[in-house]
Amino acid sequence: MKISPVAQKIRENIQKVIVGKDEVINLVLTAVLCEGHVLMDDVPGMGKTTLARALAASMGLSFRRIQFTPDLLPSDVTGLSWFNQKTQEFEFRSGPVMSQVVLADEINRATPRTQSAMLEAMQERQVTADGVTRLLPRPFLVVATQNPVELEGTFPLPEAQLDRFLLRVAIGYPSQAEENAILERFRASDPLPDLRTVVSVDELIEMQTERRQVRVEESVRDYMVRIARATRENGEIELGASPRATMALYQTSQAWAAIQDREYVLPDDVKTMAPHVLSHRLIIAPQAQLRGRRSEELISDIVSSVPVPVEN
């Protein structure tokens, strides 16, 4: 099975609800192929929730939404045991995280204790409650959202949790033509409830396995490593990319190449993925922050400075 035709089918199905945004949808599909998680950092009303629901519907995956608030408890996420008076036994009631696609809406509004409840699920694909470990269904994808503008009453995500997100994506405002198309599309009814499944879970797992077969030449692999190491040696960056980030760059470049219908990775694939993979994993030095330097700008400068491998 070829990944690109199936990815195109999923993308076209999602675009029955989401107008345009080819790159954003491809980035989310990249995370799905890598079995990673997505952090959507954008203002309200951009379609983050709609995109997550359309993605789950297109792939026939179970979907749950968690609205993160300051009073949300870890057990509200993972589930809890309750005493059944009829059977006189404790029974486990699974939480919303026991789904295949989990929308963690405004994740930075929950307390650090509740945010940490997601760490085990995101990294280990399991949850532990009342001393019992339960495996999560596969595939498993967390789409977390946060509002980068309204920061009052929020708890910034710790670096350990940010590092668990494979990609950071911003949807952005639509163009004038796209906004007109949105009004026309939703004029009569919402197309989301009628969205059909276009790929089975078995096909999706097969695609995830096939993604690993995309070839990465030694020179391109070394290019990824040199970019990651450059973030650790940059004077404007206090904490550079971890080896997990380098692995994420490798995997996402494979998936992006597969979506573009190629069986090999190009340096351009690495350049495309680097801002989405690395920018949220860096800690910028205080002096650079005072100068208004942003992580995306620093990644762009680093990628431009690292020599690109050329074909002999």
C-alpha cells in the first residue's frame, strides 16, 4: 500500500469540513504516521477542535474531548475505581484518555498535577490508576490546544511535557477566499456529522509500519544531527534540542517524504519539519528574549547556517 494516495484520500475527506489548510492537515497526518502527538498553539476559533474531530471520523477512530480547567483532577483524565453496591466490588470506570484520538482542549489551564497525568499516557501509551496499569488503544493520538494570547490563569507546560509533543502546529487565519468558502459551506448545515470513514484502523497501522521503510541516506541523517547539535551550541539558546528531538526530526521527515509520494528523504523535508519539531523544545537565553528573538527565528537561522548535503 502506498502512503501518499491514502493520505490524499484522508486529506480530501477532512477538507469537506476544513477549508484549505493542506500543510496543516499534512502535518497532523505526519504525526499520525509517526504515532506522535500534536500541540496546536493558536487563538480560539481557528478550527482546532473541528480538525481533530474530522481526523478521527475520517480514520474511524474513537474520539474524546477533555476540557482542561484549574479544578480538573488527574482521575478525571485517567479514570477511577468506584464501588458497585450491587456486586459489592470495585469497578474501574475509564477516563476520556482511554480513546484513540484525545483532544486536550486548553491544556495549559489545568494544574501541573493534572497535566502530568497525561505524561504516562503520551509517552508509554498506558495509564496507571489504583496501582493497575492499563494499555491504551492503538493508534493513540493526543491533540492538545493552548491559547498563546490569553495567559491569565494558565500554567505553562513544563519542558518534560513539551518534549512529548512530536509537532507544534498553528492553523492561522484563512485567506479571504477561504473565509468566504467557510461561510458558504456551513450556510445550510454542519458537514462534520456526515463525514464518512475512508481508511480502516488496520490500514492505518500498516501505513505506520510502512513509514519506517522510507530511506534516509547517511548524509541526510548527518544533516539532521548537525542541525540538532547546532541548537545546543548556539549562544542565544539556553537549552537545545534533545536526542528525542533528533529522533522526532528523523521520523517526521520520513513521514513527510512518504506523504509527498517519495520513498526517500530530501534535505528539503528536514527543513520543512525542523521548525515544527524543534521550536517548542528550546529554552531561549534571557538576553535573546529581551531582544525579542523567537524560537522559530532561531531555528530558521540555524537551518540556514548548516551546510546542506549535496549529491556527489
